[in-house]
Amino acid sequence: MKRREFLRSAGIGAASVFLGSGCSAAKRVDAGKTRRKPNLVFVFADQWRAQAMGYAGNKDVKTPNLDKLAAESVNFSNAVSGCPVCSPYRASLITGRYPLTHGVFLNDVLLNDEAVSLAQAYTKAGYDTGYIGKWHLDGNRRAAFIPRERRQGFDFWKVLGCTHSYNNSFYYADENIKLKWEGYDSIAQTREAQRYIRSHSKGKPFALVLSWGPPHAPYHTAPQKYRDMFEPEKFSLRGNVPKDQEAKAQKTLAGYYAHIAVLDDCIAELVATLKETGIERHTIFVFTSDHGDMLHSRGQMKKQRPYDESIRVPFLLRYPAATGSKGGTIDMPINAPDIMPTLLGLSRIEIPETVEGTDFSDIVTGKAKPKDNAALISCQSPFGQWTRKNGGKEYRGVRTKRYTYVRDLNGPWLLYDNEKDPYQLDNLCNKPQHAKLQKKLEGLLSQKLKKTNDEFLAGPDYIKKWGYKVNESGTVGYTN
């Protein structure tokens, strides 16, 4: 069903239609229970890597509320941001499609309306929808008003395209009037989300997305009381941080962890609001991130790279009515395009034919067993902080629960056994003793590329195809 057909049929009713495994998952959820559709609260941060969690073994970061949430949630311990950059991830989240289908493989390009969006699918099923925070899908107009027709179907709207001035942050609602978040924006946005939850806790089900800007750089702008919580000289570092960058890495992490501590408190407020309103049991609550951050690992910063610090993100999903109150870990990778169909499957909502990702709702609810699938990782055209001058390159690869395999335009490039080599220091690529493994992973990658119609061309070819204008660093220039 194409987007126009899907929207035209939106008035047909709330009868649930399922594609693939979503039907069996829904039957399990409903066994002996109410047919009530769940609410959705989807919260994601910007540039929060999977390794920066207490429950993941990090003793320096302070995440007591997320640690508690993890104990009550399904934890996808190998969640992947397949194209680890802000706008590409967000476009995949909203459409369930891969970058070379929706066309957002760079930051600051406009997401088209060819696909049925997450909000449109929920609206058709009788939901109210809302979005609060960072959008980053309206092209290069980062601080401009976004009209309703470019909101991908979201109704409630308190949004700015993109800002990292967390203490001087603005947004727009329905009118072209710039409004300001009070204080540190993620705290104010969380309070707005709490108001939304309280006002929508009775009546129609709702789907709310809350998108925070931190812990993305600048790293040292969290409220002072959170910065005072950390002593950087006592931090331990990942084993792939160069010796000559250790002191700098500790200082960077202190600011990064301060942002995280703020957001951890915000998580507690959101969970408390779900309990207070009595809708906790029938609410799907997700916490994740759009991509990670190298944070001096390998002597590098930010994202786009195929390494675990860049591509792996936290992903916690709590839905007591379907999974109970006890948590569990799923080590099977889940990728950005898989999020929309999985949420729709859990919500007993039709999955549009425009979606390319996989519905893992049966696995979340325990109806099906996890499998060692391969998540496609990619960089279609390097830009920004990862230009060709500083090592940036086009790549395609797969991340399984154990291995990372990547090739660039010249052929096989990286092969890591992440179980034996968690810091990815020993590249096994093209070593004769690992030829059989490499061949198997190459086969998985080839299957993924075929399935997603990816010819693996050079970046300039895709930029030309989509008509984007970029500067010398391959970046689309933006305005505020």
C-alpha cells in the first residue's frame, strides 16, 4: 500500500491488519488481556553511545534511573544506527526505510513525503500524535518555522530543526512565532512531554516522540550541579584511546557524562508521570539514541565511522502489558529502519508497504526466538567531521551480534571479532586464517545490498542523483 492509498484508507477504522510476524505477536499480547491499544512514548537522545551506561558496565557514568529502567525492559544490547548521522537516522526512524530509499544520507536535506510516516500510521489507527524537541529533517533551515505539511503527520508540535545551544534554545508550535525553552532545554522539553502525557492519559491512545539534543557537543554546557558530579581524573577509559589523548578524553567525558546525568533524571520524571497517570502498564516506553560518539577512541571524535563507539546505541523497550515487569536482553541487532515496524507490530497497527525494515515485535514479546541477523551499516558520502582529508570514506558493512565486517570502494576493509576484541584493535580482514568467516560475512553483506537496491557507488554519484549541493567538505550548508 503506497502512501496516498494508505492515507485515503485512514477512515476505514481501527481494525488491525498485520503483515508478517506482527499478527502472531499481537495475538500473544492479547491472550487473556484487554484489546486496548498501547500508548507510545519514544524518547531518544543525540549522540549517546551504547557504552555510556551503568547497566552496560560503565562505572564512571551516573545512570541510576536508566539502570532501573533496563532491569524492567527488553534491552537490545546490539542496537545499531545503520547510517550513524543525525538526519539519516531520523529519516529511517520516521519512515522505516533505508537511506538510499528515503534519500537522507547527509545532514540538512529535506525528507520527502513519499513514504507513510510513523505518525501517519498511528493516526490512521486512531491515535493522537506529538513531537517535541529536535527534528533535523527540514533541509538546511535549522532554526526556521516548519509548516504543518512538512511535519510528516505529527499533530502536537513543539519543535526546532536543530540547535546545540542547550541553555538558549528555541522552538515553534503551530504559529510562526519563535518561542524559548526555559533554562536547559531537555529539562523543559521533558516537562512539556509530562504535560502532554497527563492531558492525553484518558481517551484516545497517543504516540509521543521526545527528541533531546544532548549529550551531543558542546560537552561542557550541562547545569553546574551536574558538572560538579564528576572528577575526570578518576575516569577509566576505553582501551582504544591513544595515550597522548587520555587527559583530554577524561575532560571531554566529564562534560558528556554531565549531560547524561541530566537526561537520566529526566527519564525518572517521565516514568513517574506514566505511573502517576495510571497508564504505565499499557504504554510502550522506548529510550534510545540516533548514533554514538567516538569520544577519542582511535583518536577520533563524533560519528559516521563504522566502529562500535559510533554505530552502537542504547535501546530499551518497556511494555509491561506484553512483556511483564522483568527485563531481558536480546543480543540480536536491531537497526534504525526496524524501529517503526516493530513499534507498529507491538501496537497492533498495520505496517505500510513503504516500510523496508523488519518487524521484531514477536521477538520482543517472546513469541519468536532471536536470530543472529546482520544489521546493514553504511556511509554513502563522507562529510563534515569525517571528510576524505581526515580519513572519511564511503563504506558498506554488516554488524552481527559478534562480528563487524566492512568494505570500502576498494574492497574488504575491516573485520572484527567483537567478542574477543571489544575495542576493535585487531583487524582480521584479508588474513588467510579468517577467509571462511570473511566470505560468509561478505555473503551477508551482498544479500543486504541486493535487498536494499544499493549499487555501492561513490558519494558524488549519489549527491548528483539526488541533486544536493555540497561544499568542499561534502557538507550541505545550513542556515539558522
